[in-house]
Amino acid sequence: MAPNNLIDRLVSFEPTPFPVVSLYLNTQADQNGRDYFDAFVRREFNARAKNWTMRTPERVSFDRDTERINLYLRDELRPSANGAAIFACSAENDFFEAVQFDAPIEENHLYTSYQPHVYSLARFIDHYPPYIALVADTNTARLYVFGAHEELEQRTVVNPKVNRTMIGGWSQARYQRHIDNYHLRHAKDVVDELDRLAHRENIERVVLAGDEVIIPLLREQFPQRLEDRVIDVLRLDMTTPEHEVMKASFEAVRAHDARQDAEKVGKLLDEYLGVGFAVTGARETLVALTLGQVEEMLLSASEQDVRDDLTGSDAAIVPAALEALNARRNGETSGETRSAMIADELVARARQTDAKITFIEDASRLAERGGVGAKLRYRL
């Protein structure tokens, strides 16, 4: 199941008075090969159940959800999975969605709210963007599509090796031209395959790896649309194991994204804000999202950085968040702080209005502005 398709279904879920369970788990095995999330699930389910009186419709729905989730974890969780996200509300037409990942989810979390908690899923998707790693030499190339820290697809392009037995008594100059022509043909074949793959999968990041012969040949053949997607060039060869290609290329992607994040925050605060094409803070960003103004939202990768600047008079902006706050004052718990609840609402509204979401890992400058800001499509 594609995570982006799942998150779109989750944000279309209509708010309900019944508890919606959102469970995020790190399912990595410990050093003894055992799962360690079981204790967390038991403890949190037992604690959360106390929010509702026995045999009430809300408690019945919650109990059915926890039973189904436990069965899923027992029977359907892949041994190789390192992360899982599960969403359930049996009172709403037996709503149940689950996804497993090869990449780990950092921390275990359980949320019970009026709709699915999507912030953590959106952040996971942003942290592991799809990208292509191309490893090539002068006769072979492998194109890996990585996403969520796993291989999604692999393509191989092979052209005949050229050696001296193929040319007989040719002069050295003719032999070299022959070699160059084969290398050029190979480079064109590789670029054609890379271009098709990047276009078909709508992939914006490409990491190249190879020697000093093939890399210049490849880049000479790149159309500008491909050249614009190259984020780094690594010194790896065709003998490099796939897991090492993944590790090295992912580090390159994270370094590239960190640089871009800093540039985006700088432009938002130093350029767009000054001319009225940006807003900062949770309240102003929520208003802009509601009006469909937001082109791209920059959000701290830590929910707790999102400053709570909503008041009771803002009930029309985030009514459910304020209602949930009142519920907690009456002794109920949802597993969400007020900041986390507002951050979740920001993500949901951005997805609903086709605004791009970028999570900022080093959000120190953004935190000074409430942990969130947005570049606007237009201003009123």
C-alpha cells in the first residue's frame, strides 16, 4: 500500500464522536530477535480504555479496535517489518487501515482522537522520499528506486563489453573511436532509461555513482530536466552491495534535504514574509490553509515545536482541537498534547488543499516563529 494513498484516505475521514485509534510502532527486533513493542501496546490500551465507561458505545468501539489490532500484530505483521502504523474505528463502518515499513518508525505512539492522527505518517513519508540511485560503468548500469528506506524497483542496462579481440588489426586511433562509440551508445541507453523512470515515478532526486569515464558521458547526455534532479555524485562501483548503495545514497539525500530546508526557511522569513507572501505561527497558517492560500507549508519535525497560539475565540478555526482540550480537562486522555493536536490539524488541512508539506529537521529559526510557516500562492 502506497503511504501517500493511505494518508489521503485518512485525511478524508469525517470527524466522529467515537474514538479513532492511531497506533505507530517501532517493530524492530531487539538483540535477541524479540519484539519489544508488546508491553507498550498492552500498557497503553489498558490505560486508554479507562477514558470510557464499560458497555458505552465508545468503549465497545475501542475494545473492538484493540482486539482487532492485537490480532493483526499477531497474525499479519511481517518479521522483516521495522515499523507499522494502524488506524481503526469500528463504530465507523469497521474502519481499519494498516501499513508496514522496512524502515523503522522512531518512537511508539498511541493516539485516540476524533479522526486519524496523520502528522507522524506524513513526517515518515517526508523523511524517506523516493529517489533513484544510479550506479554505472562503461557497459553496465543499475538503477535503484529507493523509498521508505527500502528498494522499490531495480532496473539494469547492459551493453556489450569491448575488448581487443573485437577489432582485429585496426589502428589504435580507430580502435579508440570504436571504444568511444560503444561508451556513448551505452550512456545514451542509460540516460533514456533513467529519464523514463524518473518521469514515470515523478521522482525529484537522483544520486549518481560511477567512475571518471562514465559520469561525464552520462551528464553530457542529460536533458536539463534530469540535470536539475541530480543532488550528488558518489564514488561507488558495480561491485558495491545494494545495502551499501542504499546507505550512501540515503545519506546524500538527507544532506541535500537539510541544505534545502535551511534555504526554504531563510527565504520564507527573509523574503516572502516581508512582501506579504508568507505567514508564520499556527493560527495564521491554519487560516491561510482554510482559505486555500498555501502553496507550501514548512513544519517543524517535532510536534512540540508548534506553539499553541489559539484561544477560545478561535473555535471556528480548529473546533475539534479545542473540544479535545476541554475533554482532557475533564480527565480524558488522547495521547496528544495540544501542540501535537494542532500540528496534526495543520498536516490534514495541507493535504486536503494540495499544499506541499516540508518537515524541517533543524527548525531552530522556525521555532522562533511558532514552529510553522507557509509560503502563499496569493495574498488577500
